[in-house]
Amino acid sequence: MHKRVLVTCLFLAPLLGSCKDSTSPPKGGGDTAPAFVTSWGTFGTATGQFDNPEGVATDAAGNVYVADTGNNRIQKFDPDGNYLLSLGSAGIGEGQLLGPWSLAVDTDGTVYVADSFNNRIQKFDASGGFVAAWGDTGTGSGHFMTVTGVAVDGMGHVFACDSGNDRIQRFDTSGAFQLAWGGQGTLDGQFDNPCGVAADSAGNVFVMDQSNNRVQKFTNDGGYLLQWGVYGAEASRFKFAWDLDVDESGNVLVGDTFNYRIQEFTGSGTYVTSWGTKGTGDGEFDEPVGVAAGPMGAIYVADSVNSRIQKFAAQAPASAAPWRRTPSPQDSR
């Protein structure tokens, strides 16, 4: 898929629903895959409803924040999906949003939103009150050409996926620019439409390099460490995956969007498991975009075209026999 098509998907998905791929891999995962717990949401504009939700994040208490992209708002729920509050409305003013694609919550409950089509990051307090905003359209430091991903680490760094400029930018929590890395290409440390970013507790940064169909891992100042993934439907391969997150154990969860599944890896890229297939049932997806690792092993997925959030949790294997990992393409490297 050419980058131009992906940008069209980015701008039109909240309106048109999707840019679809007709194929779907098998569910996979077996006993190791997390178990479905619950789901909430239907298509609409009322509280608790969604229009193509693309991003999801959790806070330290397990509350769930959803980037309700087509409705230009953020909705907050408790861990079981009970509605708590909303913030944002369509517009360009302070606290208003145009296509919010991703969000992150720091240890104080402060919420950072990738306000994609306004080309800025907005910051809100835990009650939904506007705090600050930074960014504008452009190519210079602190400017964006469609910001699609945002993450915050424990050291007060805010990372933003500047997709159109094929780079990651780092700021402090007040929005002061610190550094950037990347550039368009396929080499180590380069990107083609980076769409998702996450940080682990050790300060490592993971980037979903979407059009290169790979995850890249960096130090928090942009030093390249490693990568994994190529195009395809097999384990460890991706079809234009959008987002990723890191759980409390350091494992990386990827919303493998056009394979209609979630894949899980260790922090070094070793395949662990996957689950999902295309559909509308429990544990099935229609373009899972955002993924978030919550406390106590909970996993939340923004099941975008189905306009809902699905919650999963770790489960014990049904058999006492030791689990053996399915070989992945990386094993031959």
C-alpha cells in the first residue's frame, strides 16, 4: 500500500469507516492468548458510543481513555466500561479537537492527546480541564505534518509520531522541544509513516513504522537498538499496523490492523502470541487500531470499525504441558 493511500485512510477513516483488506489470518494464540473479558460501545454520538475510536490508554487506577476520533472527543471509563466523563469538541480552539488519533496518560493522570488534524499535542488534567497545547503545521522543530501517536515516559518525556515528516519528536511535559530523529526511508532508524509510539519502564521507545511493516526500538534519545517485522499475515509479520503499547512486564502489544489481530512480543522482538480474526463477535475485530496495556494484565483494544472497546486479560493455559513458542520469521535471522 502506497503511503499516499495510507494518508487518505488516515484522513478519511473516521468518515468512511475503513480502508479494507479482504484477507484475514487465522486466530492463532491457543492457550497463551489473553481471554476476552467484556466490551462496550456502539456506533453513535451519545455518551458511551463511538465513531471509529482509534486510540486507547489507561491510567494508574485502571481507568480507560478512548480517542473517539470521528466524534472529536476523548471519553473516560472505569475499567469495566462505565462512562465517567468526556472532553473535547470539534474545532481548532483550546481544548477542541480534530481527529484525535492517540492519547497517553502520565503517572499524575495528566492526559496528552495527538490532535491529529490540528497538528498539535494537547494536554488536559485528570478532570478533563485544558492545560496546554503545542505544535502547528510545518516541518520545523515542534511542528507536525499529521501527528498520529503520543507517549509519555516516567522521566517526563513526551514522544510524538510526526507521521508526515517521518520522524519522532521529543518534548518535555510543558511542550518544549528537545530533539527529533528519523527521516524517510527503510534503513535502521528511518521511517515510512510512523503511526504509533510507546515507552517502557526502562526508557526504551518503540515505534510502529507502519509502511515499513516493522517495529523499531530506540533509546529515549533516539539511539537505534533493534527492529522486527516484515509485511505478511504470518506470526511476527504485519499488514500496516497502526499502534502499539508496552505492558508491565515489558512485552510489546501491536494492533496489527489489517490482519485483524493483536500480536504480542517480548521487548526484544520475540513472538509470544496473537489473537483475533475479522468479525463482530467477542474477541473478533474489524480494524483494531489502538491497544493499551492496563494494570493487572488487562489489555484494551480500540476495535475501530466495530465502534467499541474490547477488554482482555491473561489466562492460565488449559493444559499442564509446557508451552512451546511457534517459530517466527525472526528465528532464521
